[in-house]
Amino acid sequence: MTAPTIRVQSTDFDLQAEISALTAGRKNIGAVVTFTGLCRDEQGALSALELEHYPGMAEAEMLRIGELAIDRFSLLGLTAIHRFGKIMPGENIVLVIAAAPHRQAAFDGANFVMDFLKTSAPFWKKEHAADGAQGDWIAAKDADDTARDRWR
Amino acid sequence: MTVKLVYFAWVRERIGKSEEDLDLPAGVVTVDDLLAHLTTLGEEYENALQFPDVIRVAINQEHVEHGEPIAGAREIGIFPPMTGG
């Protein structure tokens, strides 16, 4: 059984290094799909995002989601990395890499992990406004719940 | 029973602390009971938990529904809907 690689960290990640770590020495992988989520500046209105997480539970929940995805889509490898702390526009927030024999399982696996990560991994985003004003916590979107529920 | 409560995001900000150990009266059996009990502890709790339907709860770092009994809980996390990813 493939075990997911899960990390919660304040530092950035290196996409190519993570793909290489997942595929090194493997000859049965025919497809690798990656998703990277970045911080937007919202047309200049946003100076940074503050990412808060529940230490311990964040890792546990990402591991649970990763195991579900490996099982459901018969993935050959899965990496999920989520950053926390202050993140500037243009910087990376989250990375998901799914490896499978064929493309559809890899696409679906990465998609599934992101949909569940957004709705059940304990992370919260707070906006810092470009004008220096104390920003608001971002509200959860119904569309994210809908995206998750299509996997039922 | 004494339990460790941990708060996150705007729940943490409104209550004004990130965690505390709390002695719970015997009548507090479920998550719903706990949320109702907390709102009696002061205006800051009332402000944080005034719409209990949107509040998410984890017992020992696993998501639970509001009807879940809290017996045996070491740590209870209380937080808004998640917005990571």
C-alpha cells in the first residue's frame, strides 16, 4: 500500500524536487498531475495572507484524505504540502502531486485531495489589506462544499 | 470533568485566548451542551459562539457532529469552517 507524503510547513516548497522525490526509481508511473495553489493579490487590494492551522490535526486530516485518495483511485504516489504563516501574493500556499499508471486517476486523485483539503483540513486564511488595515478572515464558500460533495 | 479547549481563527480572536483547561459541569454531555455552556461564561464567548450552527468541533483532533458525546475527550477544538487550500 502506498503511503502519502504529508507536510505542513512555513517554508516554500520546490515543485520539481517534490515530483522527483515521488517518481525516483519508479517505472510503473505513467502519469503525474500536480496542483499548486498560490496567493492572489486581489487586484492590488491584498498585501498578504495569514494562514493559521491546527497543529497535529492538520497533518492527521491531510493524511486521512491522502489515504482515501490512494485507495479510491489506486494511486502509486501522493504528496500534499500545505504552508502556514504569512504568505505574500505570488507565493505558493499548497501543493498536491498525484501519481498513477494512467492520467485519469492522477487528475481525479489530485482533484479529490484538493476538494477535501479545502473543506476538512483545519486551515484558516486571514487577509491583510494593502492599505495596512486589519483584514478579515476569509469566509468558507458553499461552492467548496458542492465541489467536495460531487465525490460522494 | 476537565478538558483542554483549543480555539482557532475568529473563534480564538473573539474569545481572546488560544486554549484553556476548563472544568465542565455534569450536565454537559454533548458538543451542543458544551457550546451552550461556553456562551454562559461571558460576553466574549457569547460573541464567538452566537451562531453555533456554523461552529466546527473536533474531539481529540477528529471532526465530530454537534450531537457527539464529549465523554473521554482530552482535547476539544472549536473553530470556524475551514478555508485552507
